[in-house]
Amino acid sequence: MPEIAKTQRFNTPAEQLERGHAAAAPAANLSTLEGIWINVDSATRNLVRVVLTPLGHGIGVHAFGACSPTPCDWGEVAGVAYDASVSGGPAVAFTANYNFGFKTTILTGHLEGANLVVEDFNVFHDGSGRASYFDKGTFRRG
């Protein structure tokens, strides 16, 4: 029977860079995601607009919720852009995390043809008893 290693250690990307074992991840080609995306459902009660911009080696995600008389500005957070394969290429998806204090939201988006499908996963932390919930919207370039 082969001997099993007794301990395994995960090296963080920063540790790998320090030891010369990894290269910094190249910035994704964001041209496919970059821009202003508007929800196709003008009556949505969730996100109405998402603005995606280059931000360092990642993507800036600036979301706006449905409020009246003007959309609620969620602010911009740093996100991660994802290529279609490990070989690289144009970005086809993103993730971003929002922390509002009373709730956290994981925002994901991926291209489906000319549309951007944006999903949000919400968890409340305010003791209100509200259920965690999921929502999804389809967006087109604005």
C-alpha cells in the first residue's frame, strides 16, 4: 500500500509568487463584458442596471437597484472576471460580493448570446427573520 502524505499544505497565490512558483494572473480581456447593462424587464423590483469596468487585474462591478424616483446606488466593488477556459480569451462571466451590513449579496453574471444574465444570492444578518433569497435578471447593453 502506498504511503499517504501526513500533511498537505495549500500555498496561497501570494506565497507561490514569493517562491517563484506562479506568475501573476494576466488581466482578463473585458471587452465582452465591459459597459452599461440595463435590465430588459423595466418593471423589475430588483437590479435595474449594472456597470462593468476594468479595475486592476479584475473587474469593477457597479450595481443599481430598483428604487423610486431614482435607482438605488449599490456602489462599485471589485469583482473577478472569468474566461471561457483555462487557456484564456474574452471574459464571459463575473462574480462580486456586496456587504451592506444588514445583508450580504453574491452577484454573478454570465453572457448568453448578446445578453448578460445576472443572478444575486442574498442573506440577511439583521435578525429580521427574512429568508435568504435568489433573483435573476436578463440585461442588454445600454
